[in-house]
Amino acid sequence: MAKKKLPTLGLLYMDYVLQFFDKSNFRGWPDKIQTVTYHWKNDKNRFIKEVKRKKIDVLVGNIPATAYETFKEISAALPNVRFIPSVETQFPNKSKENVTLFCDKYDLSQPKTGIYYDVNEGFEYLKKASYPQIIKRSYGPSNYGGYFVHKADSFEEAKALLQKEKYVPVYSQDAIPLKYSGDLRIMLIGHKPVCAFWRFSGEGEWITNTSQGGSMSYNDVPMNALELAVKASKAAKAEYWACDIAIDENTDEPYILECATAFAAFPYIRDWIGQYIMWDLSDGKFRMPHIPLFSWEELGKMDPSVLRTLRHLYFSKYKPSADGAYFLADKGDFSMESAALSKPSDVPASIEPKDEAKLPKVILDSAKENEAVINIENTLGDDLEDSEKKKSKKSKADKKSSKKEDKSKKKKSKKEKKFVEIEDPRININQASEKVLTQLEGIGKKAAKLISDYREKLDFTVTEDLMNIKGIGKKSFKKLKDLIRV
């Protein structure tokens, strides 16, 4: 009997966007894995032709907010190509507004939220709202590290904030009284929670952002938060997914704050996703990964340098040893399973006004120019690899400058306008495309190729490993060390 042919796998990359997946995340896939890069501007037709020419059956990768509408058209033009995650699944990636619409459609618990494209209607809502309110910039990639999330303790404060920041739509949520002054990040693969931890606010802060002085803990993750995250993942038909969830300290009820397929993930999480996708696409040729529930409590005790070696382990059907059966057995009834395929009717109806005069400028600019955006595939916040062991301290000057974003935009060159400020702009040398690497001082096409070839065989574990590349010595590394990370 002839073996079933495996689909041709392709990885979706974009200029200026750091890669979430690499070929090494699909270790053991026997066939050639294609790559295809979207170059923004008017690249849609060329991109479609390249996918067809390479005969790609499955295209894996996240879509940034500013490319979402274009990729709806690309996906429709490639009906025989399966996108992982599907464009429909990535609907919540586009904006905070879409997260709310998604939760509404699928009856997922979330804070009471007001969304108004008419600012005056927004003010009327805020006059009657209970306080404090959490006001957010809705549109675009939300890897802002909390700089576009604000707490208002009164209507006067909320109105002054919106008049200054000019956020459209007005997006405001009732503040949940957070249990332990923290929220939860939960990551899922095949609808099964594989990593979960508390994120606590830093001293004198209210935003639970670990890279802004907060901390994290893997212990005592409540079951009802996991259940809510699973419900959201299944509603989205997501192969992989993440939720930020708040627990009300008065009622212990969970509420979704954010959810998306784009999130910061440890290297071993990306490998587990890769193994899951290989199982899903191979009709049993590859085994389903076994990842014990609550294993994150033990993983959280490990040093990051040890965790990186997990990518070389093979996860297969679980066979417990005599002394490990109890500790490694699943402590819940969550099972990993294949995600259902999406269809257009899965997507909630939009509430954006048809009148362009009422649309925020960032939406109009994106629609007209399809501008490139630096995006670390991190719609749900901070860089986990950095926040795992250290805190990033932001000076008052940094915070002031971020608040003056609108003023500084006028002084930027056309080239600079293509970029959105992100919390950690350093280039990840394990993930950046060769084109992105050439933006570094002293790194030309030849050096970028050598870096790419090197990491095909071995990850950079520390930035100093870059000196293993021919032509990059101590002097060159000194110029680069503050611009790169692993």
C-alpha cells in the first residue's frame, strides 16, 4: 500500500517582522520546507504566484494587524492552501476591538467594554461608567508593553486622556479588581494548556507587565482560568493560542483581557507547536506531543539555558516510569486535539463605520500604504525570554518620550514612519530573516547568510556566540551587542 504523501509545508515570513517559526521548529519533517516572504506595498499578486509556483499546500505563520485585510484577499485567492492559523482564527490579532467582538460572538467572559467610533458617544458612555476604567488603543499590533494602556479613575481623567491621545475608536473596559494584583498568561496547543503563569505588577505599578518591573509565578494557576482559555481556543479553532486572563479577587471569576495566535513564546513552546502541526498534517506519521498538564510548574524552576535544550527532546506517547507516574500524569481532563477547520462565518461582524471620515488615521494609512511594521509576533505583550529571569527598568525619560509619540511623529523621516515603537527593538539573531540582519551595522548579505547557515544547525544561546561567525570579531561584536538578543 502506497504511503500517503505529506503536504508541502511553507513558512510565511514578512519583511521587518521577526520570525516566530524557523525550519528547525519542524525537526524531522522529511520533505523540503519552503519559505515565502511578503514584501508589503503592492506585493499581493507576486506573493500569490510564488505560493502557487512552490506548490505549497500549508502555509504556517502569523499575520500582523496591518496585513490582516490584505491576507483575507490572499487567502481567498489561494483556496487550496491551508493557512495555519487560518485568517479567520487570526481575527482577534488585528485589534482590541476584534477581541471584544470575538468574545461577544462566542459568549466568552470579558470585562464590560464600550467601543465608540464617535468620540462624543464615547464620552457619554464614560460619564455613566463605573471607575476605574481601563482605556486602550484598539487598532494595530499591541506589543506596546503597556504604553498604550491607561487607567482612568474618573470621567474627567478619561476625557482628558482621550482628548490628548486621540484614540479612535474609544475603547474602554471596566477594571477587574485583580486577584494577587496580577493576571494570567495561558498558552495552548491543540486546545490544551501547555504553559501558564501569573504576571504581577511591579512596585508602584498597576500594569502586569513583567518587562516593566513586574514578576511572574507558575504556581497555583486556577482551573477555571484554564477552562476559559480552552473554550476561547476551541471557539477560534486555533492550532495554537494564548489568553491573558484576569481573576476577580472578590468572586474568583475569570475574564479574558486579550487573546490571539500571536504571542511571545519560549523556544520550547515553538518547538512543541511545530511537533503538533507535524502530527496534525501527517495522518499519524508523527506522534501527537504529550505535554503533561501543570508541567510548567517544574519548567519554571529551570534556568533558561537548560530550557533551550528541551527543543532537542522528542515528545511522544507518554509511558510513565514506576516512580514518576503520579507526578507526571495529567491533573485535569484537558486533551490535545486537532483544531477544526475555519470558515468565513466564524468571523464576527465588524462595527467599523463605513464613513472614512470617522476612521482613525492609523487605519486609513494602513489601508492606503499597507505600511511595514516591526512586529515580534507578540500581540499579547512582553518578551518572555527576557522576562523569565530579569526585569527591564524604564526611566522616567523613557515614559515621557513614549507619551509624546504624536509630536515626535511629525519630525520623523518617511522611512522612520514605517516603524512602530515596540518594547524591545533588539533583533533576535535566532529568528531574524537575512534581510533584517543586514540592517545591523557591519552585517552584509554574506555575513547574514553565514548567520542563517549557522543557526540551521545550532541555536545561538548567548549573543556572544555571534563571534563564532567568520568575520565577526570582538571589535565588530562590541558595536552589535546592544542591538541584538537571543
